Amino acid sequence: EGGRRPGEGLRNGPYTRKLPGGNDAGAPNCQSHWHNRPVLHRLLPVTSVLYVYAVTRDPVTPDCEAVDQSRRFATVSADGISATFTPVNAEEFSQEVIDQRSADLEWLGAIGYRHQEIVAALMKETTVVPLRAFSLFSSPEALRSFLHDKQEELAKTLERFEGKREWTLRIELEPQRWSEALNRRVAALQELQQEMAGATPGRAFLLKKKLEEERKGASRTAEADLVAEIESSVLQGLRCEVVAESRERRGGAFPQLNVLIARDEESTLQDLHAAINARYEPDGVSLALSGPWPPYSFAGR
């Protein structure tokens, strides 16, 4: 988590900062899988690195296209947990190439799409802890060491995710009606409008400028309060974990709530979604529900 860029620390661990690998190659009770064939190291070219999709409860491989457009998948297991990966060309996934292609949105988008499709396919077969795109390990031994070193933490996370999936509630605001709703929600704006109504033209002009400035700050505060209100409603209506993402955290996009719930609660979520939409519709607020997803938002918590 210490700001590591993709590609750093490859020798004994992954590229990404999400789940750094260890260097203890002597993990006990370990087993490698390549479509149920033994001796994984004989099948991996020297120039390969492991692109890892997820840590899993069971050693499973998906029936779909891999991140490099092959259909090659394998698993490594240690101490009762596994990880699914594809051996990819080390040069094509080197730090230099990743940096060179960092502005190639088509390439990055294709990698991201295939990565998510693979993790979603794994989630249909077993419980998963999804990893970020470009989680790369130098060897099966490094991956096995990571599973061994992080076994307790990963086992607890797998237990926490058992039978659960992530859903997203995106909070969308219709500009005109939300602007009008601010006047009802924020007392200071109401007072300024009332003062403007009885002011001389010159003073009304100045008060209007002040109102516009006040509205900017009030909008940010009111939006944060709105997200907190909806989060509270979700927590009261569901037995779940919630990760709230503000507009600032999402780079200016609408705020959203990520919800981790058991499958038998998903119908309750649907009902709650409809009720919240009805409650806030007069204020120009609507919730877009999407999912289910692998629990990306909760994997690092």
C-alpha cells in the first residue's frame, strides 16, 4: 500500500501495490496446478511472469479468454488457499511496456475488461478475493510464498466474502431540481433569498452574487449529507458492509455506495433501492443500481 507503482518489486512479488509478495519459497503443504497436470515449472517459459487474477477458496480455472487472449490458466495453492493466474510474456508486461502504453486506452481497457470477466467467472465457481489489474508475480514460488505468508489474513477475507457479492448504488443528481432542493435543505440559502426579495435593486444584485458563492459551498456540504443519509438508510435496511465514495474520490463523477451483501439479501436491496428512489425523487436525486460484482471495494479492508 506504500505507493508502489506497477512493476516494482517483481523479483519476489507482484507489480501492484495491492498485495505485495514475499520471498519465502519454502511454504509447506503447497501444490501447483496446471489444468490438473503436475510439474508446473517445466511448462512455464523462462520469459514468463504470472498475471494473477484473484485469491480463491478452491483451485479453479475459468473457461474464457485470458488477459493475453490465450486460454491458458493455472493455479497455485498453499495452506488451504489458492490463486488463479495466466503465465504471460515478461517483456510484453514489463514496466517499460506498461509505461509506454499507459496512454493507450484501448489496450488498457481490453486488459481491464478481460481481467474483470475472468474474476467474475471465478466468482461463479468459488469465493474470491479479487486482485487489481497488473498484479504480477515473478514465479510460482513467489506466489506460493505470498499465499503462505498472508494465509491468515487471506483466509479471514475469504470467510468474510463467503456467499456475498458487491452491488453499487450510484447517486445521480438532476442539476435543476437539485439546485432548487438546496434552497429547502440549506437554511442560509433560504435566508438570502428572503433578504433578496425585499432588497433594493443594487443590494439585490450584491446578494445574488453572495447567494451564488454560498450555493457552491452549500452544494458540496448538502451532497455529503445526502450520501450520509442514504448510507444510513442502507445500513438500517440491510445486514451489510458499505464503502462510500465521494465525488472528489471519484474524480468528479457522481458519488456512490458500494454494498457487500449476502445473496439472500439481494431482493431486500432491490426493495430498498425503489424506496430510496421514491423518497428523494422530488429533490432530483436518483439511485442507479448495478451489479453483482466481485468484492473489489472490500478486498483491501
